[in-house]
Amino acid sequence: EAGVTQFPSHSVIEKGQTVTLRCDPISGHDNLYWYRRVMGKEIKFLLHFVKESKQDESGMPNNRFLAERTGGTYSTLKVQPAELEDSGVYFCASSGVSLGTQYFGPGTRLLVL
Amino acid sequence: ILNVEQSPQSLHVQEGDSTNFTCSFPSSNFYALHWYRWETAKSPEALFVMTLNGDEKKKGRISATLNTKEGYSYLYIKGSQPEDSATYLCAFRPTSGTYKYIFGTGTRLKVLA
């Protein structure tokens, strides 16, 4: 069974540009989560989808971040315009049930210059 | 604000040594505590999910204990090997009706051959 995949693995962009990250969850997992780890700090929750619906987006930093999950399969996280403080590792995770173990992707390393 | 702390932040041990780390979490509002092993550029790997006070889980040379009354979990590695080198993350899940994890900053372990 394929795990959670994320694309791209790395992205280097300039401040003010737009970047879109993609996450493909484990097939059949309705729950999808985005997290972010800024260097030296803990991994922090961004938002949670159940199928295509946003259940909790309390961790989204501001309106420069937009997450979508059209069709309830893969998800995208767009940052527009990117700022220096957006640099970090963006993780996606999925679970079969809401309170089940979350399975993580390898992350996308974003560097904003 | 729910705070999860891990200690130490990092440590170096010699091959063959046994070691342990601590995760401290709020003792009230407890639902579950998860341990993950994360090697950079790879997906964090789920090690244990612990839910009951007094739980002890074991996977090969790695084991974990849980004390929900005092709010801590220990992770033990017996006879450390170089391949155990990774960051060990704990993630707390409260009962407050959300499905997100609250992570500690991790313990970075380096096992020297």
C-alpha cells in the first residue's frame, strides 16, 4: 500500500512569489491534515479536512494560505504571496478515522528568499 | 494553551548504550499520546500510540511507558545502533473535540559507531 506522498520535495522561491504544495493521502483515507515545522520549533497543526470539507482550519497563519481538497482525494496548499517567515517543512498526514493514527508524508521543504 | 515538552533536545550516545527521553504533556484533557521516529527527508514513522495510564508498549529494542496522572511518557532504546539515529517526536492528542496533534519539539538522537 502506497503511503502519503507530497510534491515537490523541495521548493525555493523568492518573497512575493506563489507556491502550491500537493499532498496525496493514503487511498481511502477521508481525513487529511496539514502541519508545518519552522526550523528549530515544533511541528504545528494547520488544518484538517474530512473528505472535501474543512473541519478545522484554526492553525492557518493568515489569509495568504489557501488549502483545497476538491473531490476529497488529493489536497493542495497554496501560499500567495510567500513571505520569508513561511520557510519550513510542510507535512501532510492522513488517517482512516478521525481519531486514528495519522500517517505522514515526507514533507515539502520550502525556502523563501 | 496546551504545551508539550520533550527532553533532552538532543543527545549523542555510543553504539550499544541504552538511552531514554521524556515527553511531558498536560495531565488533564488526555486522549492519546503518539510517538514517531523521523529521519530527515523521510516520512515520520509511527512507533506507538498510548492511551491508558500505565501503558507499556514495545517494538524490538524500543519501548515506551505512559503516566497520564502526572503527564509524562518515556521512550527507551536498548542497545542503541547507528540506525536508531533520528529525531523522536511525541504528539499529544487532547479530548477537547479536535483531531489535531500537538507536537513536542523532538529529541534528536545521534548514535556513534
